[in-house]
Amino acid sequence: MKRTHHLQVARLGQALASPVRLRALNLLAQRAWRVSELARELGESLAATSAHLKVLRDAAMVVDEKRGREVWCRVESDEVLALLAAAQRAAEVLLPELREAAREADEDPHLLRSFQLGALAEDVAQGRVTLVDLRPGAEYLSGHLPGAQSYPFPELDTADLTPLKRKRNIVAYCRGPWCLMARQGVDALNQRGVAAKRLRAGIVEWRAEGLELERAASPAATAPPSNGASPQAAAPRKPE
């Protein structure tokens, strides 16, 4: 490779060289965000968040999208998510701290240990597995794993879980391998009598494998379902 080629590839590494930008990419993989609300979710100032987004934008990892008078940010392509997923896997293998954290995470009794995402999708489609989405409702509406039912983690305490208690082989997911809402949500489901397993993968890993998402009819909607029930979803689509 020519030196200029190495320089271009290095731009991607530089863009990923920030924990804030990594968190931002994971959030932007869930749905498009306004800069102001993304800053609040990240716990960063508006100026700092804008600066981080500029780095990601310059590396072609995110793009702006105009909706009416508002500008939203979103992940540009599935290649970005494949890179993010690969970096996560490599870090868990190469870095001692993450290796130990992964080992401890594997001791979770509710973890779904052996699975392939393609096979899981087929099991859900055939009714052999019930899939639960623990993310905030706005993220579910923007795009979710096909067949998943929305039970947002912040609403689990008041949600009617009776329909889930009649199901078998329940698997729940959230924002990815290190999402605290995933572990806490699955623990809460089990405490309330729903025997659920936790899927380490999330939207990033799903899209990184080229699998389709299902999308609700109103992608711009921001309000979560009022009672934890799954909103009516449109036909599956290719991820954007």
C-alpha cells in the first residue's frame, strides 16, 4: 500500500480513538439522534459532542440528515458497524482488562451462551423463540430485530408481563454486549417470573452480519410504547 493509503485507513483508527465517540457510534447505531439529545445521553456538553461528531463525520462514519427544520445524525453504513463490532471483539481478546471482564460476564447464569444470529432469527420467525427488546421505545421504533417485542427497561416495573409468562424460550437484548440495561433488564424479568436469557449481541452485531432489521411505521416517533407492548411493525427492511 502507498503511504497515502495508510494515512486514509489511519483516519478510521483516529476517529475510534475516543471512548465518547465509541459510545456515540453505538447510540447512533440504535437510531438517528439530534445533537442536543445525543449530548444529554452521553453526559457531554453540546460543544464537545459537536466536536466529536465532526471527527466522525470527517471520517465518513456518520452523516447529517435533515428532517423538516431539524438536523439529525446517523451512522452512514453497515461497514462502520462491522468495524465497531470487530474492534469490540478484538479488544476482548487482546486486552487483559476486557478479557477478565468478558470472563466474568460469561458467568452470568442468564446469559445465552451458544447461538448464531442467523439461526436465532430463524427460530424467532418459526415461533420457537420469543425475542424481547429492552431498549427505549424510540430505538425500537427506529429499527429492531425482526419479531422482537418491545418491553423498555425503564418501564419493566410497571409493564404487564402476563403475555411473556405464557411464552417459552425468551431471549432479551438491549444495546449490545456491555449494556447495563441488558443485564439489569433480564434480571428484572426473571425476578418477575419471566424465564429470560440475555443475548449479548445487539443492533450493531446484527447489522454487522448483514442481517435485516424490522422497522415501525413511524421512524420519527420518539415516544416509547405506553405499556411495554410491541407497536405494529412494518415489513422487514434492509438496514440503512
